[in-house]
Amino acid sequence: MKSISIIIAVILIAFCIAPEASSLAQQRKKPVARGAKPTPTPTPDMRPEAAQVATQIKNISNFIYIYGKIVNTIQVVDDQAKGDQTSPKAQALNKESKDALVVNISKLRAGLENLSNNFKANPRLQVQYLKLNFAADAVLNAERLAAAGQYEAAGKTLVTAIERLTDTIISMRLP
């Protein structure tokens, strides 16, 4: 009877342990579901477009370098004209310089707008297109300010345009 009770005890223990063991075994046997690693989407090469934006930054930067000297001369002649210290010829030349300054700012804006239109046609450059438009708006504002004789404000606005163009290049995330 002792041996039967031991056998029954062993069978009961086996029945109690068996379901836990089989569930552990099943958990170990299940393969870990690993999905295929998605291939990373290659970043499109935007170096040619970035080079075009960089050219616009260079154009505006070079213009600002000259702009300061021209504006200084214009303001000196304007101050002298107020005191009747300049000839009519000098005043006429000064007026031509003012007009040429506005025309040159207009050319900078046209270059930005042309580049912006190129970006507009490319679906992957829509963010950059908007940033270029903001830069072109800043140059348009500088053009208006220079035409109104507000040269310092126009110069600051040209610097803002460079900042916006720099933001455009940064948004391109070059490889």
C-alpha cells in the first residue's frame, strides 16, 4: 500500500508539473517573430540644389559688402546736398546711385524667385521652396526700404534673407 500511495503521489505531482513544463517548453519552442528590417529610405541627393542656394547666399553676401560703402557715400552726398554743398551734377550722380542700388536689389530678388520656381516644380523640395519664398520676400522688403531711402533697415533685411537661405540649406540634410 505504501508503494501504491507513492506511485499515486508521483503521478499527482507529475500531473501538476506537466502542464507547467509543457507551457514552458512551448514558449521556448515558439520562434521569435522578427520582421524583416525595413530598408532605410535613401536620402535624396540635394547637393546640386544646395549649391544653387549657396550661390544665392554668396551673391547677397557680396552685395552687402559693397552695399555698406555705397550707402555711406549716398548718405554723405545727401547730407551735403541739404547744406547746398554739392553740385547739381553730384546730386544727379547720387540719384543714379540710389536707383542702381534698388535695381541691383531687384536683381537679387529675381535670382531668388527663379530658384524658388525651380524648387516649386520638384515635389521633394516643397519645404525648401517655402523657405526660399521667405528669403525672396525679405529681399523684396529690402528693395522697398531702399527705394524709400531707409538704407539701414534695408541692409538688415538683406541679412535676414541670408539667414533664411541658410535655414534652407540646413533643411536639406546633406549626406
